[in-house]
Amino acid sequence: MRGEVGSRSDPGEGLLLKVGEAYMTTLFTILFDGVAYGMLLFVLACGLAVTLGLMNFVNLAHGAFAMTGGYVCAVLVNQSGWPFFAALPLAFVSSALIGVVLERSLYRHLYHRSHLDQVLFSVGLVFMSVAAVDYIMGSSRIFIKLPAALEGQIDFFGVGIGRYRLMIIVICGLLTAGLQLVLARTRFGSRLRAAVDDPRAASGLGINVPQVFAFTFAFGCGLAGLGGALSAEILGLDPYFPLKFMIYFLIVVTVGGSSSITGPFLASLLLGIGDVAGKYYVPKMGPFVIYTIMIVILIWRPNGLFGRTAAR
Amino acid sequence: MRTKFSLLQAVAGVALGVVALAPAQAQESVKIGLILPMTGGQASTGKQIDNAIKLYMQQNGDSVAGRKIEVILKDDAAVPDNTKRLAQELIVNDKVNFIAGFGVTPAALAAAPLATEAKIPEIVMAAGTSIITERSPYIVRTSFTLAQSSTIIGDWAVKNGIKKVATLTSDYAPGNDALKFFKEHFAAGGGEIVEEVKVPLANPDFAPFLQRMKDSKPDAMFVFVPAGQGGNFMKQYAERGLDKAGIKVIGPGDVMDDDVLNGMGDAALGTVTAHLYSAAHPSQMNKDFVAAYKKAFSNRPGFMAVSGYDGIHLIYQALKKTGGKTDGDALIEAMKGMKWESPRGPISIDPETRDIVQNIYIRKVEKVDGELYNVEFQTFEAVKDAGKTKK
Amino acid sequence: MSAVSDVSSHARRHARWRGSEIAFWILVLACGFLFPSRYLIMTEVLRLGLFALSLDLILGYAGIVSLGHAAFFGVGAYCAGLLALHGIVTEPVAALLVAGLVAAAVGFLTSFLVIRGADLTRLMVTLGIALLLEALAERFSDVTGGSDGLQGIEMQPILGLFAFDMFGKAGFFYSLVVLFVLFLLARRIVHSPFGLSLRAIRNNPLRASAIGIPINRRLIAVYTLSAFYAGIAGALSTQTMALASLDVFSFERSADLMLVLVIGGTGYLYGGLIGALVFKMLQEFFSSLTPQYWQFWIGLVLVVIVLIGRQRLHRWALWIPNLIIRQLSGRKAVIAIPEGEAP
């Protein structure tokens, strides 16, 4: 850059322009990365928002479902030679299946227990899943072989855009829109909201509440599984995934509030952008940014950004 | 009456025999307390070393100089508090004759005062900070120091037309060592460091740091991340298009650990690192070692596995030399200056510093039979730890 | 007037020492002489027990959920470490007090953030504070040693008399005395009118404020006290191990603590101690059985505990001692765990 400055007629202005431009492209790249990261967090965590906010169950084992999806996808792609895009739905289905089995056999007995019992139980599940995956798949980090079309960056007006991250934004964006529609517009959405608001009245109206809950739980697990498969490339996939990212999921849910999915969605974006920007601009202070934002928001709005004002 | 008497005699005889045998049996077994991270983020290090030791004992039998070798494995999850307690318990309760392993520097340091106090050898099989062996006269290292490879890659970079380098290192003792020694040698040769980033040890996403690297437009980036994080790093390096921008990766070989190298994809091709071991090292001994390891554990051995393999070899040889005596001072004396041929090449224990002296190879990632390997193309022989030769 | 005397007589009746409690402490002391080769793990149990006790003070008595209690443990640990390393306060008992007070100060300052909000918010705010402190300790690695930890701490003899030995004997008895003294203090406090008012707040904050209990002030006081206890536990850890590392702030430490207390039961002070013993023994047992996969079995035990139900388990565990006591003295069930209804 120093060489170019001398050749210009007005060195000061040229430098400023150049610096400004570089600054803007960097800013866009960071914004883009942050949004992709945030979207990923949302897909991973929104199942937790559902179980916690709607069903009032503290499921710390949520990350374990994400990990399952990731490993299923990895095995299918790397060992059985499936195409990546065919393995993604399988990641969703397998996590959802495991979710529904566990919900029917174990979780449903605990809906009425204290939160501490639920924490103890789900942490136990996390420990078991960590050790089991370590036993079956080994403790090294694994990667999913990607199709060539998803590797590298596209140059968009000087802003480098990662193809993989672009795909994440597209998939997650579509999912979010779909979820919002289902919850707000469909019959199932209104049943779910009814079952949550007043389970007794809902079952009186002929809604099969346990079934609605089981389905919702399974769907949340499936989403986590999909998120796990997508995140292997960016966050890395190893047996400790559920423990490492448990905190991030909790932050998304508490900051976003758990009464709708808009809250967690915006919280994910905020967290994603804050994390990426914090690491870029103040690399040494990276973690501070996130935790400070979280504490400030929670002090300011104890029920989360979009939480219900009245305590449950 | 008579039968009773003979019965009594028999019982007494057996009892006497047991009493006579008991101390002999206790004499026979030599205990090695192996403390490794078997769970947590560093678990792959622990598993490689554990595997290599199992392999060695399979190949060479579980007794040496007439004494049985017994390995007691403990998991410290790379947390120094645990290491210290486990080492203490192994020494006090199990009466081990060696403590060995130590996945990370803090763990090795935490155990050092105990080795001194109990006068038993501490064999460091992984941790790579220079200062470790200075913390106790009973520490011997069979892994490596970061100074060994970082100084050499620093010199190499200068000679091969790399002028501007951005550095990315993990923020803990080995990372700081690597950075310090690389900077010294690189700057002495006239190179310039344009950007310096330290990433936290536990770090999920390299992307923003890599963006900083890219924006500083260096010729190459010097990278140290602990073994195991290398894969994730290279993925994001490629995703961010740093390979297309012509920014090469150089560094100590931890980032290109054989353990994960093959999963990194073609972005890793052409990466030049300096390190002590490559699974592609072209000696017959190494070929046999890699084949045996692959057969037993269906995975490629990395440099951690070799360090463990050499560590247990050192213990065997030292016991042979002392004739099975387990006096700490005698064992340390026996280890000093010991030379042998390892799968990584010829190595020896420096009699003054008790640190390892070994060849450092400059390697480039290439495809061999469809798999990625670090192919060695230049050798620096018998490199001592620069962290100590200086003083 | 009569209400006051009612309350105080009620408090006094509950504060009376029971035979089983005395037996418990005698048993703990006896362990020190029965298992001389296990001092280190026993010291760890005591330390964890003290730490769990500090969480019990806020969770069991005041109903404040915290997933970041390691913050105070860490402050205490680093404080004691730095005091010893730089030779500021070399006498361990004095250093212990200083470390505890510093942790209490941090507790007091952060209590204002914590008492706002409901369970989940508190959970996350406390967690956030612990993570922030961890990041701080990592950032100022020139002071704290960063990821390498504070190395090279040398401890002076306790009160200038008892030197720390490699076998951990001095460390064990030192920890035991500290734990016992702090336990007595905690016992006195929770049975005082102050302690009763805390329970009133936990059970129904609205009613408590209606009868004139200054809720916020009480919560701040107990939170500060709990931070003091946690700080002492942390300082004990540094002093007995001559080491402090970033791990003292870790989320895992806070989470394990929660498990310990929930296993043992909240709201009767002994829960933390029993939980610490059970948890450590399980961990030790499984990890010597399988150093790689012990987490699986711990997880299984946790799941089974919840599925069976904690109350039921406590009843089973106490069945034999109660049977013996009943046979001996003809009284009805003597030991019962008053399960504090946790939030």
C-alpha cells in the first residue's frame, strides 16, 4: 500500500479512500461471517428454545442430538460415499428419531419434575453420549468431505464470500421462514401454542397434548442434528461438542427469550456477529464482548430481548 | 495323629513358601505411572501415546532385566490440578518407579516438584516447552521442544524468499515458545513480522483471526496450534481463500499432525513445516512401525505416538542398563547420553540437559498413493534444544 | 411477642445437635486416621464439600440458582496463589482469610446483578460472570500465568508450625479444621432468625416482603457470605496443591458443583458434604476402571438417580442406619433428610 500512495497526486486523500474502502470490505466480510455463524447457532439452538420455552424443560443434552446428526452425516459421506446434500436430511431424520424414542421412554416422565432434576438428568445424558461417541468414533476431530462446489470463496464487489457460509445462510434462512410460517399459520402451530398455554384446556378440546409435545421435541432434535451436520465444517466435530457449545446454546435462548422463535433468532445473529467482530477487532478481548453483551442484556431485560414481561 | 502332623507340616511348608516368595514377587514388577489426557480436548494426544506404549510392549514383551513392567494409566484431562494429585497418589500409594506421559506443559510442570521430592524419573512424552527439563533433575524428555523446529523453519523461511510473515499461535507456553524462537531467527535473517495474533487455547472458530491474517497480506503465515486443532484450522484457511491469495502456511509440524492430516483436504498441499517425525519417513524401521500401528489401531501414528514409543523404549533400555534396579538417580544416569534408532530417525538424550537431541526435517505436504503425507526433503541433523544451548 | 418466642423456640429446637450429626463428624475425623494413604483424594472431597456447602447457602436456603459459582472459587484460588507467590501474606491461615474476603468483595459487587431476574436469568448471569473472569485471567496472563497456571508456589508452614508434606497429611487436617469451623458458622447462621428469613424468601418472596423482610438486602448478604465460603474453598485448593490454573474458573467446575449438591440434597448443609463424597468416589472408581470412558458410567448413574427419584434414594440410603437406631433406642426414624424444595 505504501508504494501506491506515492504515485497519487493527493497522497493523503488517496490513502484515506483506500483505507476507507478496505475498511468497508472487511466490515462486510465480517458481517457476512457473523450472520452465517449466527444462523448456524440458531438452527442448533432453536430446538432448545422450544423445549425450554414452550415445554419448560431444561434439556442440556440438546448438543448431544446435534452431535449425533453430525456424526451420522460424516459416516454416510466419508465411509458410505453418499453425496453431502443427500446425507443432510438423514442427519435430521436420525436425530429426530433418537429424539422421539428418548422423549417417549425417558423425557416425558420428567416434565413435571424440578429443574434441578432435569439438569441432573440431561447432564447425565451428555456424559453418556460423549463417552459413547468417543468409544465408537474415536476422540479425534472429524471432517465431512464437501463437494467441490462448496469450497472456497466468491468475490462479490471485493467482499470475499465463503460458498459454504453462503449455503448455510440460505438453508438456515429458509428454515427460519418455514418455522415461523408453521407456527403462526398452520393448524399444528395453533395446536402447539394451545397445548403450551394451557395443556388441560387443550386436551379438553381434543388436542392430543403428549403427541404434540413428542412431535415438537423430535422436530427440535432433528433441527439440532441438521445444525450439527452443517457446523462440522466451521465449529469442528468431536465427542466434546455437546459440552463445548452448551454455553452458547444457553446464551442464545436466554438472551433471545423463549416465548417465540424471533427472539432466539435475533439473539443468534447478535451473538454470531458480536463474536466474529470481537475476535477480529480486539482479538485479545474476544470472549469479553459476548459475555458482556449477555450480562448487560439480561440485566436490562431479565426475560430476554423478546421475553414475556410477566413471569411464568 | 501322624496324618495331622503331616498336614500341619504341609501347611507350614506352603506358608513358608508364600512368605519367601512374596518379597521376591514384589521385587519383580516395575511400575510406571502413566498420566495422560484421555478425555477432553487433548484426548487424541493421550490415546496416541497410550496406543504406542501398548504396541511397544506387545512387540518387546512385558518384562525387562528379569522384572515385569506394569503400566498404570490415569486420566488427567490435561488439567494440571488433576495431574498433580494423580502423580502424588501414584507415587505415594502405588509406589511407582516412573511417572510418564504429560500431554501439556502445565501438567508436566505441575508434576516436576514431585519427581524431585520422590527422586523418581519423570518421562515427558508430549509437552514441548523448553523450560520443562530445567524444573527438576529427574525429568527426561522424549518428545521435542518447540524451539527445535521453530528456529529451523525461521531460518528456512528467510532463505527461501519469504519476507513478510503473519503469525498465529495458541496463547499458552508452547505457542509463546514457538513464536519467540521463530521471531528471533526470522528477524535475524531480515524478515518482517506484519501481524501477530494469539488465539485462545480453547477456540471454536478461527475465521475472524484468519481474516486478519488475510488483510495483512503476508507472504506466508507462521502457525502453531496444538495437535488436534490443525484440521479445523486448515479447513477454515482454505474456506477463507488464503491458499488462493498465495499465503503459504509454515510452522512447526504440530499443525500438520499425521493423525488428522489426511482429513484436511487438498488445501493442505504444499504446506511446509519443520518437525521431528513424519509417518512417511523413509526408513525400514518406520515402515514397520507405521504398518504395525495401523494394523493394531486402524489409524496412522502421529508424532505423539512416536514420542510415547520412544519414551517406553527409553525406560526399557535404562532398566536393562541398571540390571533392573529402580533407584531414581541410577536410572537418570543410565538415560543420560543414551542413543538409539527410533522410527523418526536417530535420536539421543543430551547428557547435560536430559532433553532430546534429534533430526529435524523440513517437509512438504504431498499426495502419496492418494493420501496426504508430509514428505521430508531436507534434514538438519542432531538438533539440540535452542532454548538451552543459548544460555 | 408470642410469635417471636415461637420462632425462637422453633429455631432453637432445630438448631440442637443430633446424635447422627456428631457421629458424622467423628466418622470424618476417623477417616483421617483409618486411610493414611488416601489423604489427597480425601482432601479433595473436603474441599469440594466446602465448595458445595457455599452453593447450598444460596441455593438451598435462599433459592438462588447459580451456574457460575466457580467465579468465587477462582478468585480465592488465584488470590491465595498470588499472595504466596509474591510473598505478600505467607502465613496460610491469614492468606486464606484474605482470599476469602476478596472473594466476598467480588460476591458483594456482583450480587446486585444476580438478585434481579428469575431462575434462568440468574443461571446465565452467574455463568456469564464466571466466564468473564476466566477470560480476564486468560487476558492478563502475565499476572495469572494464563493457560500455564501459577507455577512455583511454595507454601509456608501453617501457623508457622505444620509444614505441608507430600503425603497430604497436613493438608488434610488443615482442610478438615477449616471445613469444620466454617460448617459451625454456617449452621449457626442458617438457624438464626436471619437464616429463617432467607427460607421465608425462598418459599414465597411476596409474603416475605409483606411481613417486612428486606428481601434484596438479605439476598445480597447471603450471596456475599456464600462467595466468601467459595473463596476459602478455592484458596484451600491452591494452598494444598501449590498450584492454580485457569481451570478454577471453568464451567465444568460450576456444573460439577451443581451435580454434587443435587446428588446430596439441598437445604440441610450436609448435602454438599455427602454429595462430594459420593461424586468423588464414583469418579475415582469409574476412572480407575476405565480411564477413557468413565464419563459414560457417571452419566448413567446420574440418569438412574433421577429416574428412581432422589427422595426415594435418600430413604433407601438411610434405611439401614435408621433400622439400627430404632433397634437400639426404640425411637422412630431418627435421621431424615429435610429435602429443601429446590426451585
